[in-house]
Amino acid sequence: MLRKLVVLAVVALSAVVSASAPQAGEGPDYLLPDLRQAVPGCPGGSAGPLVTCTAWDVCPVIDPDTPNGPCVDASVAKAVRLRFTSAEENVGDGPLLLFGRRDSTKTDTMTVRQALRTATDGAIPDGYPAAQRATHAFTYYEPAPAHQHWHLMNFEHFALVSPQGKTVVTDRKNGFCLGDRFPVADAGRLAHVPGDTGPDADLAETLRENMCRHHDPSALDVLEGISVGSGDDYKYTVDFQWLDITRVPAGTYDLVNTVNADRTLLETDYGNNSSAVAVSIAWPRGTAKPGQPVVAAPVVRFLRSCPGQPRCA
């Protein structure tokens, strides 16, 4: 019954989002982004072979509540984290461009509108009032020393899923500062990669340097986005780029990363929003008892990668 209610809620949310989207015949045609989720642990691209996906590790920590605690010997650790780099790419026809805004500093968050590039004249909205589409997304200023900028919340999620489809662990990091951090490997096949001049080029220059109002908690607006042919990644050493596997039994699982899970952002294709890697977890001396040191770290292996697929194990 609960599963049915969840499915119905997702369908209802999708209907609300679709209703707010510009429809064909109701105005200009738009060039939409297409967000493609990279395989977990694969830096700078989604299609690399598994042997190149080395941006991950197993990190025992002393304090389970410290998001960026140093890795220590397992004999003194109270928790174990599987850390991994995550990346999302825009392989669509238009930029992903989001504007956040709040009316005053009395509120902690900003509402977000999605700006869409028109296909006829290439015009790109230049701010929140001109952005065509409301979203369910919001931004929040993250004060942690490693961030201190405005995060787009719930943009991407991580999960460890059993072969039976049960979610075993979910992430604790939901915020991202989006910009053009790397070129996608197959940018040559994309028709609308920004050139040297024009609105797309100007936006790409802004997004390459975008720091999401760094050191500006009193900001009233913020820009987030990814140009066509570019991607954004967060390294596995960054706060919350991990799943806590301290209590996960030995076995084989799917490590799944999903971007735009609630489809609040308009795209041309949602079929490539999840990518997975099959991982095996083994505990040489058993899982730790609650409140006790870990004793021995688990042995984790990446077995195979499944770009564009939510299941792999």
C-alpha cells in the first residue's frame, strides 16, 4: 500500500511539473537541456570504462556526525563511508539555466525558476523575472568551510540498493553549486555546444567561473547552470560525497546516482538520469556492533558499470 501511495505521489508531482511547462503551440519553441548522470566514481564523464572509475574509496571515520572527518585506521573508527565522485552532464540542445531569488534576508532559502533558450532567435533570459518556468527546486546557503555558497537542493541523490530493489542507504548531501566544470567526452556530436561568440558563449563564460555567490550569505539572487557539452562534478573528498555503509551486510549492491529525480527541471529526456555501478561488500571480521569500533574495514569492489541504468547488480 505504501509503495502504491509513493507511486501515485510521484505521478501527481510529474503532472504538476508538466502543467507548468511551456507547451508546443503556446509560444516559442525552446532548446531544452538533457541531464545525463555519470556512473558513480567516474570523474569527468559518464561513458568511461570501469577501470577508469577510480575516484572512490573506503573511509573509516571516528565521528559519524562529522561530514568531512579524516579517514583513520578501522580499529579506532566508529563508522565506515563509501566515498565517490559524482558528475552530471548536459547533453541536450540548450543550457540548464536556473535563477534563484528571495525578497529579503528574512528567509533562508530562494525559490528557483528555470530559464529556457528560445530556438528561433537564441535568446536566453537574463534573470529570475524573465525565466519562463517555475520549479519545485530551491537554494540554501551552506555555511560549512568547504562550501560557503548557495546550493541547489535535491538536484542529485545517491543510494545503495539491494538486488531485490530495496534501498539500504541514502545520501545526506542534497546541495550543489552548478557550473561548467569539465567538457563532456562526446561533445563533438552535440549540435549546440557554445561557440566563441553569442549568448551561449557569454553564458558559458559565466558558468565556467560560477561560484554561486561565494561568501555572500546575504545575497538575494543566485545563478546555477550547466552549458551544453559541459558537466559539473563533486570530488569524493568533498563533504557528504559518501554513503554510510557501517551497518550494511556483506553482499552485492547497486550504487545508484540519480539527477533530477522528481523531474522538476524540464529536459528533453529523463531516461538517462540514473547510472549505477555494481559493488560487492565483504566484512573480514564482521560488521561492527552499535557503539563499538569497526575493528576491520570492509573490502569493497566495483564489479561493473551501467551508464544510464538504475540497476546493475
